[in-house]
Amino acid sequence: MAYGVRSRAERVVSQGVRAFAATPDGRLLAMLRGAGRSGEIWLVQRDGAELRQITSNDRAEEGLSWAADGSALAYSSAATDDPPTLDWAGWSRWCAASEVRAIALDDLEERALAPGCDPSFGPDSKRIAFASPPLRQPPGLGFLGEGNAVRLINRQGQNGWDFATADGQGSGQGHLVYAPAWSPDGAQVAYQRFLGYQSLVDINITEIGAAFRGDGQAMTSGAGWMLPPQFGPGGQMASTLEHNFSDARGGSGYEVWRITVVRLGVAGSMFLPSGEVPTAGQLAWQAPRVTAAAWSPDGAQLALALPAGWSRDDPQQDLRYQAEGAGEVWAWAADGTPQERLIEDVDYASPLLWLPG
């Protein structure tokens, strides 16, 4: 669906869509239509015109990422009908079976680049960051969940190197690194690091490092499964979304989601079970029950997905929104001030994009 911010009108872009990504200019959408190995990648203009299928294989695809020049797509692909889920077991099964692929729009030939998942094209359209597969099974767990890397390669799959690693040995590197994202200028890469289950919480650290050096520093923290960081236009702010599927309160639905917004370039600190940790950003604000977010093209606002009937006066401690029902999209100012409700009856946890005019 598309919503005109000025016209206040909704319209259908395409049917049967479960994930999508837009070129930076907002003119062209890539979509995943269909489930598992019966699903394929399709393209469509933002007005719904020129719908066309660009893959035809017996594989499942996830994690669409456009080259900034719109010439190619990167994605993860696996010969399985078992999709990734927003928890460690589902993600690890998928990433262990997956490979990073790219398809150029000029010839529509799929090219396998490396084993792994979570690909993210850099703003130069030349480099791709991704998560390599987990290698080992932690004691007491029935899935692979230790020892991997965020790797950087060129779009031919060459010149790969480990940007960040996790050894699974409890040395501060944690079990896994995953979900990389590039800053708008390509100078930095942010990603998630799963430290493990501590103090009744699955603790994650969002880290950020120089794109040609690594040496990631902590930016913020979260609980449960973390989605890829999202940089605001200009790279001065970044947001993260957490899905705390193992919430110690017993919450579910919207109650296990939260957004954190960080101001970059300002030193800060955070507290972990191990003690106080310095950060490469300063906490700006947080809000519970947010299942999706998108920065406006000018960076002045965010579109946030919230539960139906949400109010800014809702007590944060109460478990009011535990059903995975349809929700709403709100416009919030970048400083965390709710502004207005834009859309009703939005799918639970649907991804959001805010496209340029």
C-alpha cells in the first residue's frame, strides 16, 4: 500500500507482497511475492505500473537491498521452505542454509557471492556487507548460534574481509554479529551483536565502526532480536528496533517491541550487567510498542507503526497491546514528539518506507 502524505489518500501498489525495498530515488520497488521456494522477486513502479517478475527458481529469498544507483539487488537465498523468524533459532537456521546473491537489472542473471545472509549494499554501489553463517552449536541449544562475522565484499563477491567477528566464547564478542547497515555517506557500518542471555534478558549491542577499518564501538543496546539499524538522512541520528521475544514480563504482541533513537557523534554511556560501557552515540529517546519505523527524506520526522488505539498517555508498564492485530502508522517528530495518526488498519509489524516525493 502507498499513502500520500499530502493527498492523505491510500492506494494499492501490488497484491500478495510480504516484503519490499525501494531504490533511493523511490521510483522502483522490489518485492517478495509468495512464500518459501514458491516465492519470487518482482519489480514494480511506485504507481503500481510495469509489474514484472525477475527471478524464477526453486529457492526462497529474503533481505532485499538495492544498489544506490538502482542497477542491482542483493538478497539472501536458500533452498528451503523454512523462513527466518525474529528469534535466534529461526535466524540461525536460515543463515546457515543461505547464500548472498546479487542480480543485475541489465541481464537478470542471479550470481551467488558468498555463504550468509542479511546483505546490505553500500552507498557506493560497489560494496556489500553481510552476516556469515554461524559455525557452532552453543551448549544446551538445538541450533547453530556461535562464531560468525560481518563481512564486506565487492559486488563480484571478491576481496572479502571480516569487519566484525563473534567468537562465542564470552570474551565480550558474544555469540553472533548480524544485520549490518551503512551510514548514508558510506563511511561507517552499524550492526548488531548478540552477547547472550544475561540477567533474564537476551542482550544485544548495536555497534558502529569505520567502513575501511572496523573497530566497532558500542552505540546502544537492546533486548531480544534486533532489526538492522536505520540511519536518518545526513547520518546524525540512528534508530534501532528490538523484538524482545523472550520478555521476562511475559509480554507478547506490540508489548515486546521498542524503538531507540541515538544521536551520533556525541559520546555517551550505557549500563550492562557487566557495568557501565562508553558509547559512540548518546540516547535521544525511546518508545515502547513500535514495530516498524521509517525516517522521512528530510530527517525531520519518522513514521512509526503502533497498536490500534494507541495513545501517548498509555502507561508504559501495562501490558495493554498483546494481540498481534492490525495497527496504525503515526508521524513523530525526530525529537520523539508524537504528531498525528496517518493510517489505520495496517498489518501487524508491517515494514515501512518513507519515499521521496
